[in-house]
Amino acid sequence: MITDMGTILRKAKAEGYGVAAPNVWNSVTVKSVFEAAEELKAPVIFDCAGIHSLEETIDTVNYYKHKFPTVSGAINLDHGGDFEEIMTAIRCGCTSVMVDRSTLPFEENVKEVAEIVKIAHAVGVSVEAELGHVGQGFEYEQTRDSGLTRKDEAAEFVKQTGVDCLAVSVGTSHGTYKGIPKLEFELLAELHQMLEIPLVLHGGSGTGDDNLRKAVQTGIQKVNLCTDLSNAGLAQLKEYLGIDYDSIVKDGSLGEFGNQSANMYDLSNAMGEGYKNLLKHYMRLFGGENRA
């Protein structure tokens, strides 16, 4: 069942586990997420970004939800941009939207997020915002410290905006790290104690299992994942392409499509398997298995 993200994350906070939030952008990734969630009976957040054909991706999730009715999930606009994009996401079926104004001054961030919260809540859509700023991995050593979430702003931000969950910056970064990731677990623990709403970790990829496990244990309820899953799909694709299909003995009894061969259909399925298998690893790591 597709529901709002706030409901899913409040349950995760109450029971002490994390929910994987993989980025999806086509039928291969969307179906892989549904399959992983169904197999592990784990809740999941479908993160849809505006740069990835947003309306098409949301429609794909809404198509597959009827094929996997037991899956508990939410459709979230990841890093929502301008007002028009956020309204498009809500109109097309997102059950949650992230309003990313993390590079703005505190007052402007509050003002713009609060406006979206009022609209979204009126139609049953939950809202995620970011306080502090999670930067890019290639500039990690230069930007890590400057973007950390400030404790003295966090409670006031939540109070003034009414957001359902908050993405905090505690030492992670988007994409591939240049340097070794170092998380501020003491800061995260304090934010967890201060705030009643669920907390979100952006930049899960490349952070390492030990760091992610500890982050969930310390107070994170949602972990965003993209680069690691994409790389796992590419690794499976390389393995697929490395097979000498011309040397495979064909079995005539299997029919036209029964023998393994080099074609785009099997190729996309191979990528999906790599993506799905790593996602299942993260679902188990965050304690989400059998929580749906």
C-alpha cells in the first residue's frame, strides 16, 4: 500500500529501525524496489528526482503498486526545486515532497518550507526539509564542516515550519566521497533527543555499513541511496556483457526466448538484479526486514 512518508517514518522512529529510500527513475529501478520490499517485507521510500522524468517515474510507481499490493511504501519528491516542480509532484501522486532550501539563510528556508507545508498538509502529503547542507562528495574535505546542522536552529525550524521529517547534515555527502567519511554521531544523538519528528540521512552511498548501521541506531529513520545502487547495477551489467554468448550451447526445446543471449531486455534485467540485491542488503542493515 502506498501511503504518506510521515506515517512510515513515525513507525520507524517508534520501533527503532531505518527505512531505505532508493532513487528510482525507470521501470527497471521501480520494479526492483517493489521486488526487494516484497521479498523482505520491508517498508520503502521511492525517491523520485525532478531531473529523472518526474511525471513518468511517479506514473510507473503507481502502475506497479497494483502488482505489489502488500508493499508498504511512499512516493517522495527528492530535493524538490521550484514551486512549480513541487506542485507537479503533488498533482501527479507523490505522497511526500522534500523542499530543499538548505542553501538559503535560516529565515528564508523557514518561510519557503512553511508555505509548502500548508499546501501539502491540506491534501494529505507529508513534507521533508533540510537544515544544514549536505554537499557533494568530490568537495567533501572543503565543505563538510561548513554544512553541519546547527543544534540551536533545529527545534525552532521544526516548530516554525511544521515539517514531518528533517534531513540533517552530520558528516555525509552526496555521490562518491573524496576522502574518508566521518560522521558526527554526538550531534546526531543530540538532534534525535531534541526533536520529536523522524530524521533523514542524505548521502548514504559510500558511507560504509558500520557508519550507516550506527546512524540508524543513533536516530536516523530514512537513508537516501543512489550511487551505490547504480554502481551495483553497472557491476552486474559488466558481468552480463562479459559472457561469450556465441559459445553457449543452445537448447532448442526452450524456444525463441528461452536461451540466454545478448539483448536489451535481458541486459536491463541484469542491471535490475544488481540494484535489487544491494538494496536488500541495506534494508536488512537498517533493520527494516519484516517491518511492513
